[in-house]
Amino acid sequence: SIPSESRQLWQKFGVKEFGGKEEFQQEFIRHVETTLARSIYNCDDLAAYQAASQAIRDRLIVAWNKTQQKHTTKDRKRVYYLSLEFLMGRAMDNAMLNAGIKDITKSGVADLGFKIEDLLEQEPDAALGNGGLGRLAACFIDSIASTNYPGWGYGLRYQYGIFKQRIVDGYQVESPDYWLTFSNPWEIPRYEIQIDIMFYGYTRKYTNDDGKVVHVWEGGEQVQAVAYDVPVPGYGTETTNNLRLWASKPTREFDFEKFNAGDYESSVRESQKAETISAVLYPNDNFYSGKELRLKQQYFWVAASLNDIVRRFKKTHRPWKEFPDQVAIQLNDTHPTLAVVELQRILIDMEGVEWDAAWNIVTNTFGYTNHTVLPEALEKWPVPLFTNLLPRHMEIIYEINLFFLQKVEKMFPKERDLLARVSIIEESTPQQVRMAYLAIIGSHKVNGVAELHSELIKTTIFKDFVTIYGPDKFMNVTNGITPRRWLHQANPKLSDLIASKVGSYDFLKDLNLLKKIEPLAHDPKFQDEWVTIKKFNKARLAAHIKQSNGFEVNVNALFDVQVKRIHEYKRQQMNIFGVIHRYLSIKAMTKEEKKEATPRVCIFGGKSAPGYYMAKTIIKLINAVSEVVNADADVGDLLKVVFIADYNVSKAEIIVPASDISQHISTAGTEASGTSNMKFVLNGGLILGTVDGANIEITREVGENNIFLFGHLAESVEDLRHKHRFSDVPLDPNLEKVFNAIESGTFGDPNIYVSLISSVTGSDYYLVSDDFQSYLDAQKLVDQDFKNKDTWVSRSITAVANMGFFSSDRAIDEYAESIWNVEPISME
Ligand code: TH1
């Protein structure tokens, strides 16, 4: 229907992707002079970053448009990844790499007098997530694009990402992360895509002319969802997918009444409240706090996303029953579970589909990924709060529950307790909506994120549902990480070395090709190059530590790293108690013994939830120990303790390649997977860890000689906890010495640490005392083995060679094959 003259003009003047360096430079200068309205005389690094990223962004948009057109014409099934968190980090380096224009931009800006490294540093992290769950979503969308699946991410455009952490007097201090100050070149605002979202109000039903009962939800508050699109370029492919983030805006209408009543100011104030819905990311990891604003965020995001997805489907004029053939929706944890109810509501209330047919569509559309078994992380919403905010959804949940319980009762007529156990409604005061149960009932597949975890959910928290649905509904998809960011970008030298041996960079797309370096594990020349790169990365981290913490660390020492959210179950407290034990041992050493000891730098990093007292106390203790140990002349180079403030994705890219040992020491059965464990090993660091999460599969892949495991197994945890509760379990003697040192004031005011210590001497829920001796033994082995440089480096090489399984490309292929039933679309 487009006239051919117009078509010809579009073809003639259509924007092309720049290919060469000069074209990039031309675009760069054009953006400096027009987009930024600056000139050669006032183009600083920030302006240069902005101009370069504008040029790269334009290129991504061209690829994005092509991809979206292709996907629309192909009209095949798409996958939508719903995640309340996308912990993206910086975009520029990744965009250059994936688009294959890193070399031309690098030398392009160099000719103009800029260093690419300095420009990259200008970009703030997009820190729209807490930790592993958010970073997993970021790795997954990178892999979905890189493996050519038609897939979109849907999330919230928080104005404030995870808070910035400073350490003041040893304590964590939070400040807001307003990351949009200089605007964000990586997003495309879609002001034309506005969706009305309703909260509160009431429901009513009536019988229409056809004698059908119709439910309506009306009279509530309206806000508007506006779309911001972030292009997600695949690596080594034209495919550029979309991450659509929603921002809340006031609707234009809703303040008219007050306006007419003359109360203009208060009507504006009211409308400003709408903006707060997407303003800030909740800073809790593995913890649920039942705040109404959080439920509002969840519904706002889910309703906008589903409206969008349904609108796209309706353009194809297919019958509703084909919806699951065109659409797969993955629920990243229970945060988007309302989507199940919202789709059912759209189908029955708006589209007139019968209940059973609608429910069939819903359950065939959704898949649910569980990421934790910790009881304090499982979402439950009080029924009164829920009913008030989303009255129609509450009604639908009651219906879903009724039909489900009727089915269960029919299947197991004699099991009286079963119904109460599996009901979506928990009979507490007040009643609670159990979101995980709703997610299971509303999905066709439920998966855990590592083998042990996927077994645990079947035998513990979701046991009854295995009885009801059978085991096939429950499966495992072990997490993965993108080798683009976590090998090539973070560790370019190692990536180059591997490429020189493998013959190409194909391993970045097919990580199993790493296997080709295994025969070189004992090659002295290769070992030398390997060691040199590790040294370089350690020096890079040492320079960062010098800059941020103000002291030097010895790059020949063993770098021992634990960076992750601070949480009792992750047991940073056990690590710092171990450090204190080491310190006391060094103090007791003779000169001769000191000569034999392995020097260590113990590096910590991670944020605590702002209201998590115990985690904050752990941070304080680490900093207190650091201060004492680092200033103790008896210790010298044998021990340094570092707390790196404000751990984030960009810092991880510096820290991960620099480790000799990293610690993943959660109480067995508590860490669902962990993903930083994979990052560290992929970069040639060995793991000191418990038999938990993905550590288990890493052990299987790299071989048990190439990992240091310790501690009780998940199967004994319950018994051990029982013993602590019902009998006197003696405290580990080495731990007692550590506590004595703390209590005698060695690390400052001991009152600060009273509750931290009594959590261990008391019920010791995380089994710190039970695992302590085993932990110290494993540490001793690490010290010994690190002295044998040849064996150490060959273990490091062998481990890396066997990490292919942990590519997120593999994880995405598994989801696509066994849950989504989507196929790649080639861009050829
Ligand atoms: C994490 C898990 O703790 C971690 O083991 C896993 O590797 C990661 O998810 C990715 O699968 C989780 N993060 C959160 C965050 C919230 C709630 C639950 C979990 S589980 C807010």
C-alpha cells in the first residue's frame, strides 16, 4: 500500500549501519555538534562517551528495526521473559563487542584524541537489580539474542537502581542511585505506547442480553504505563532483541474533578504520586517484605506487559486457543505471578472466553522459575491488602483455588490435610495469598536453577504438588552466564590467549570449544602466559584497591575473594571468623613458621539490605578486622583484609578475573545456584565452597581435584539444626578462640558483635560452628597447594577448559526446547 515513489525514497535515504572507522567518526562528530550542541573545544570524556554511545545506539536501532520487522513477518512463537530485575551493568562495551565494531570505535576515538577505556568509565551502571536473580535475567537476554530466539524482556524502568554503598566508620551507608542524570542513550522512549493501569475500585457483575454473567472492575485510580525500549544486540548475529521497561506517569484525565473544584495544587500533587510506582527498586535479595507499593509495582508492570503481548497477538487475528502457540511467558521467580491472573481476567472479562478454555490457554502459556527455598523469601500477600488493591484479581484467585482444590479432593479424597496444605490461601490471620502456589498452578512447567535445588523443591517446599501433578511438571535448568561479558569483556587478555590456541573466538558462541585448551594444561609456555595474565589482572585489582581503600596489597599473595550480597546464609561471617583465626595463628608464629606461610589478601564486597541488622553487623566486623590486621606490623604481607565498597557489575568485571580462590560457602541446601561461582572459575580462579547449588555441577565438570569442597551435606542440615535446638552442642574450639578475641575487644567495641556471636552460640541456624573445622582444614589445603605453582596453574587451566556447560546460551537452549517450544529465527 506504500506508493513506489515513496518506497524508492525510503530505500535511497534509509539509514545504513556504519561499517568503517571513518563513518563512525563522522557520526561521532555529528552527535557532538548536533545532539550535544558542543564542539571540538568543549568535548570532554563525558561528552565523547555520549557522542560515541549515540553513534553506536543509532547502529543498534537499525539492527533492532530489521530484527523486529523480520520477527513480525515470520510470525512465529515468541518468548517473553518477565523479570522485576535486570542487572545490566554498563552497555557500551557490550554493544561494541556484540555489534562487532569494537576495533573501529576504539581506533576511531583514539584518532580524535580519546582513550576508549576513559569513555567506558563515564557510563553509570544500569543497576536495576539486587544480585544473582537480576544478573541472570541480564545474561539470559544476552543469550536469547545471541542464539537468535525471538524474545523480549519486560521489566520496570526504575529511576533509582540499587543504592550506592559507602563505608563510614566501618558501617554501610546507603545513598540513592539516580542513574539517569545525564540521560540514558541506551533507551528509546516510546511515548506513543501508553497503557492505562487501574488500582483499587470495586467489582460488580450483571447478566448481559445473551444471558451471560459479565464481571466488571471499575471506579479505581488510573495511572499510565509508558514504554522505554532498550535494544539487546546478540553477539555475532544481526539479531537485536528488545528489553521493554515500563515507567509510570499520571494519566491526563484523572485530576479533572479536583481541578474544577478549584483545588489545582492538590490535583497536581495527586498525579505526581503515580510517578512513584516505578521510582525505586526494592533493595532486598532473598527476602520478602509485604509492602503495598511493591504489589503495585508488580501489577503495574505485569498489566502493562500483558496488554502489550495481547495487543501484538490480536494483530495476527488468530483464535484465542492458538495463543500458547504464539506466546511463551517465563516468570522469573514469583514476582510476576499476577500475570497468570491478569491473563485469565483479560480472557474471561474482556474477551468473553469461557473459564475452562481460558485457563487452558493460561497454563499452557506460563512457565515458572523458582530461585530460592528460603522461607523468608517466599512471597505471601495479605488478603485484605490484596482485595483492596486488586478486587477483581482476588475474586479470580478464589475461583482458581476452588477449581484446583476440587480437583485435588477428587484425586485424593482421603487426604484431609492436603487441601489446607496446597490451598493458594493460607488460613492465617490475616489470610495470605501464597504466590508460589499460584505460580505452580498457573504454569505448565516449574523449574529450579541447579540440580540440587531442583531436587530440593520437589522434596520440600513443593512436595505436595509433585504428588498432585506428577514429577514431569518439575524440572531443572541449571543457570549459566554469558561468556561475552564474563570472559571476553572482563578478561580480554585471557580471551585473546584462548583464541590464539583455539584458532578463533568461536568459543564465545560455543563455550564447549574451551575443551581444546585442556591438553595445554601442562605446557610450560602456555602456563607462563596464563600466569602472566592472572598477575596482570591481580595488579589491575590492586590498583583499584589502592585507589579506593588507600593501601597496597602484594600481587604475589593469594587473592581470596568473597563478593556477593551479604546474607547470613551465604556465611560471610564464617569467612571473617576464619580470617580472625588466621590472624591469631600468624600472631603466634615463629619467624621460621612465618617464612613458610602463604601470604593472603582476603577481599570482601557486597551490599546488605538497608534494614538487615545482622548483615550490617557482618560488614562492620569485616571493616574492624581490616583496620586492625592491616595496621599490625607483626603480620606484614602475610595477611591483608579488604572490603571493597559498592560492589556492582562493573566492579565484578575487575574483581572476578583477579581471584586465585573465591568463596561460595553457603550452608548446604540454601544457595539455589549461585552464578558468580561460574564467573570465577571461567576466569581461572579455583573455588573454595560447600556442596551446594551449582558448586556441585561445577565439581562434576571440572573434576573434584580442581575445587576445594568442605562442610556438611544438605541431607544432614535438618538433623544438625534439630540438635542445636534440643541439646547442648559444644562450640567449635577454634571458633571459641575467635569469639574470645572479639569479646576481649581486639577489634574494637565488642558490644557491637553480641548478637552476631550469639546467633552462632545459640541455635546456629546456618551451622557456622558445625562447618568451621572443615572450613579451616580446606583453607589449610588451599595454603599448601598454592605453593605448588605448577600444579596450581594446571588445575586452573583444566578447570577453565571444562566450563563450557555454564554458558547461558546452553541454559537458554534448554528453556527453549523443553519449556518455551520456540525456535531460532535466522537473520540471513
Ligand atoms: C538468587 C539465588 O539466591 C541464587 O542462588 C541464584 O543463583 C540466583 O537467584 C539466580 O537464579 C535469588 N535472588 C533473589 C532475589 C529476590 C528473591 C528471591 C531470590 S533468589 C528478590
